[in-house]
Amino acid sequence: MDVYLVPAGASTYALYCEMAAPVVSGGNEHAASWIERMKGRFRRAVDEGEASLNGHDPAPERGRLRRLVTRKLAEAVAEQRLLWHLRQATDARLLYPDTLTADGAISLARAEFAADYGRHRRWMIVDALLTAITGPLLFLVPGPNLVSWYFTFRAIGHFFSMRGARRALAGVTWTAEPTPHLTAVADALSMSDSSERETRIDEAGQALGLTRLASFVLRVAGRTART
């Protein structure tokens, strides 16, 4: 699989990939095991959320809260797509701006994965605790406990992301390849004209075969600028 070390500011980078939605294996909503039931519901929620993000509503009869939960889940999956795919990866290619060295690019990527591992581990614990609290607390509320489900799904998602980050650090063989197109992204970010900046980034994305690169870079760069 290809992973891109994308400029997100003057000296900051973000990891990016474009692949189909990750497959959530196993799980059955009608299984006797609570874990298998949650995995089945999680997989269905991911499918519904992905369809919603793509402009389709596979279950229009669902309530607004249910649609909101599945959409938020799908947005989180989109953000964590790279880490989810890395759970099963054995080899990966890191493409990086040609102003960097291969060793420098891999060091930056490893630092990102180490930070991802710590962050997702913390949030997995937080969401697991919130699941334990909201489950009994809202047990008597009629209908499915969507609040508890939401935190359960988040905990599962962070667990998958944590595993992906850990595998990226210890289980994946990396090769590195420079590309001037990612250097062009860094150059575009320094432009004052927002329209020209987006056009240049989109051109770089098209050259790399990445159709959503511009929206990702501008979102991450904006987030970086606010911190």
C-alpha cells in the first residue's frame, strides 16, 4: 500500500492514503456474545455512515439521532482509514517530498505513528469508561441505547487505530520514494491566494492519482494553523 507524507505547514506533516473503506471482519448482530453483537452493529453502522457520506441514505426510516451517530462514526473512520488498513499490512511504500531524505521522511512517519498509538490508546480507554457509565445509566430509556452504542463504537474504532499504529511501527517493512508533487503541495501552502493554493494542491493530487488530497491538506493545514 502507498502512504503519503503530506506537508501540512511550514515544518509539519500528516500521513495520508486513499483506499476503499476498511473492512471490519467478523461480528454478528444476533450472536450470543456481546462482543460479536457489538462488532456486527459496528460493521453495519460503518456501512450506513459511509453511504451517508457519499450522498446515499440506506435507512431513511432511521431516527435523526441514529443517522447522526452513523455519520459521525463514518467521519471518524475516514480520518482513521490509514491506520485501519495498516492492521493487515506487511509492506508499504512511503512517498515524501523530495526536499527530504529517505531516512528523515521515515523518522517523521514513525513519530506520527507513535503519537497516533498514544492518542488512540488514551481515547480507547476514555470511550470504554463512558460506555461502562452510559450503559447502565440509560438502561431504562426506551429504545436502543444509542449514546452507549456511540461510545462503544468509538472505543472499537480507537482500538483498531491503535493496532494499526503499532503494526506500522513494528510489523510493516517500509520503502521510501521521493516525489516532487508533494514538494509542490508545500510550495502551494505558502501562497496567499486561497483559490490558487487549492488549485495547485489539487493539481499535485491529480498527478499522484489522489482525488481528495486538496480537501485533506486544507483541512489539516487549517487545524495546524489554529494550534
